[in-house]
Amino acid sequence: MSNEIIPAYRIYCIPVIPSRDLINTLDIKVQQIVKRPPRLRPNSFGYRGLSEIRPTPEGIKGVGVTADQELVLLKNGYIELNCPLRNRLFQWKKEDYGYTNMDWLYPYAVAEMPASFLRMAKALYELAKVRGKIQIGQEYRNIKGFILVSGHPSNPFFKFNENDFKDDHIVCKPNVVDELFDENEAARTLIEEVYRHFGFDRENVPEITEAWSWKEH
């Protein structure tokens, strides 16, 4: 049995007052949403949908189309996405920026993981007519020594301000929103907290809504 510590990403959301049969996970419309997330940006560095779905007594589990992503959707409204951090999304272009023998968090992935996941979650909650508060959480596990660079990768000064993570984990404070939450704003809250854990001020967080095509095309 391997004792390897694997750096991993996790994001979840759940109605504050869940119901046992809130979401019909066998509904073809539900499965279409998790297979093909809404407003999916071409070449996205976030959640791209599932290539395989397996029913469980509690709901469904799915295998992502890329980067070993795994999704859990339960009938009570709980949704969770897990993804290893040593993959081509989070480690994209690290050699180009001089991090060949190091781990880093590519800013596009840091932003698009929560944004794409929350779009999908909101679409599911709208289909199920969920009412009330939603709790959102995000974690980065086993990332001691990982590098994060401030700013947008298209900026000519990108890579001039980098910090490495000194602790082991980032566990973002759970964010409670209502059922009409704005996916980009909720994602932005999570992203800013990640940058704070790396020692960056709010102004070091890249502006992403327009530049990274988060809005619907």
C-alpha cells in the first residue's frame, strides 16, 4: 500500500437545509448538465464534464473527461469535485516559466475550477428548484512548496512576483450564499482567499471576469 502524499484539489457545495430526495440523479437532464457543464469555455482549465457516470444508492459518481477529475452528486443536493494538482491543468506551462522541477498553481486553473464547478452546481439547483442558502467550500491539500504567481499570465510582468506556500493545506472558509448566487462572484471569493493564503493582497489577484471569458459567449 502506497504512503505517497498526493496534492489534491476539492470543491463542494450543499444546501444548508438538504432534503433526502432533492435531486433526481437518474434524470437525463441532470446527467446532461454534469456531462456537459453550461457555458463551458473552449480550452477551459476548469471542470469540463464527465466521460463516465456510475449510479450509487446515494446518487451518482462520475469520472471527468480530463485531469483525473472525479465528481460526486448526491440526491440530497451535495456536489463535490476532486482533482489531483499534478496534472496538465494546474501545472500547465510551468516549464515555459522556469518551474520545470517545481510544482505551481496555474492561475487559469485556480480561477476556472471554482467558476466552472459553480456554474454546473447552480444549473443543477435551478433544475431541481432548490430554495434557501447554499454552502460552498474549497480546499487545496498537501501543497507545501507549491508556487503561485500574482497577476494574469498575459501580463508582461507576470512571474516577477511569486510566493511559495509554507503550510500544508488551504481550507477556505465556507461561503454561504442564496440560491440565486452569482457564480463568478462566489468563485472570486474563493480565489481571493487562495491568494491571501499565499501572502498576496487583493490587488495581486488577476482580474478575470472579462479577460478570461467567464461570461456566456
